[in-house]
Amino acid sequence: MRTIAKITIALALVLASGAAAAQFGGFTIPGLGRSADKGKAPDLGSLLGNLGKALKEPTAQEEVALGQEFAATLLGAKPLLNKPGVQRYVNTLGRWLASQTERPDLPWTFGVLDDGGYNAFATPGGYVFVTKGLLDRMRSEAELAGVLAHEIGHVLKKHHLNAVKASGWTGIAGELVSAKTGDNAQVNEFVKGAVLKVFASGLDQDDEFEADRLGVVIAARAGYDPFGLPAVLQVLQGESGQDASFALMFKTHPAPAERVNRLDALMQGRFDGLPANPGRPIKERLKEFGR
């Protein structure tokens, strides 16, 4: 049985071992080749090249490269929150969760977007983001762990890669790659818009349900209460899609009630032997990381 103390020590070890790969003190996301808080758009040629590779089954390296470009596009729309302590905390928790999966060697990188809306995003290759609006509403570390683990599940199952392949605009992107199109501003805006459309349109509902199932398992493996994610979904049941803060979440995900019902049926009796560890309150953890 893991105790809170053991989890805290493990998180500290993850932070120490990952310092070179995830430096948020200087506010740079590794691999993007740019300062994350400036929100610069990705290079068109690089993005098109990586999209072309996504049309086939990409290698792990190609998957990471595409994910970096997707992450850069997200950061072009919403920059990282300018609070290094918050970034260190979320990155540390996320890396601990990811270390419990079958793909621990991906360059897992986590961050908080400076956005008051309530949402979370993942890109291929292990880039995961939550919004400030979501983080502010988390009551316990187990709840945040559940949300991050859900996004990790999307990466593990390559849901966004599959969405890129299935969407009609990949054919156009392939033609642009073949034509070796230059830095035409109109084409640049089209490609950036197409990338953002993947996130604005959402994934297949079955992908979301699968990520929910994986999320509770990953959280449990990491020593957290697996009911953290269902608790978040139960809170969402009391919110409205008419609220601007929750509009995109409701648009891109199945109804919270259906997600809760499916998890209830899945989890019934299967986690009874595990400690119900909610983790520390988020506010306390942020103080420890020098918010």
C-alpha cells in the first residue's frame, strides 16, 4: 500500500530525474525550440512535413515531432500561465503518472495554459495541457491526477493521431507536402486552423470513454484514489454547456452523466482493496512548489 509520504518522495524523485527534460523555470517547453510564453506559431514547413509523416504509421520519433508542432500551435492560441511554480507542480505530477504506463520513455511534458475556460488537451508524443480554469476548480490532487491520467490515456492509444488520419484535411496537407509549398501566409493560417480544429471538434466519443477507463487505472497505479476522475465528472454534471467557461468541454466530450454511469459500471467492486487516497489539497501542493 502506498502512503501519501511515499507518493511525495516518488514525485520528488521524478522531478529530480526529469529536470533536464522539463525545465519550466526558464519557461521553455523542451523540443518546441521557442519560448513557450511568447506563443509563436509553428514553422509551416516543419508542420507540413510532420503531418505528411502522420499520413502513414509514424515512428515514435515522428509521433513526438508531430506532437511538438501541435503543442506549439496550441500555445500560439493560448500561452502558458506565467507561474513557474504551478508549471513545475503539474509537470511533476503528470510525469509521475506517466511513469506508471507502458510508454514511460516518451518525453512527457505537462503545462498549464493561461485560459479561464475549463478544459484539458493532449497531443501526440506526450504533451499534455490543462487550463488555469480547470486547475482552479480542482479540490484534491486525486482529482487532478484523474484528469491528467485521462489525457495520458489519449496519448497511449494515439487517439489524436487517428483523428488526424481520419479527418479530410490530411489529404490536403499531403498535397501541400508533395508540392513543397513555401511560407504562404494563407496556407499557413489554413494549416494552423486545421490543427486547432482537431481540438475544437473533439475526439470520437469511444475514444473519450476509453481514456476515462485508462485514467482511473493509471491514477490507481500511481497511488491515488481512482474515484478522483468520477468526482470531477460528478461536479461537471452540475454545470451548463451554456456557461462560456464550460462550452468547449461540453461540446467536445460525452455528457458527464453518461461518463459517470459507464465508470460506475466498470469500477464497481474492482478497486475496493485500494486505499482511498485523495492526495493533498491542491492549494497546499502549490504552496510547496512556490506558487
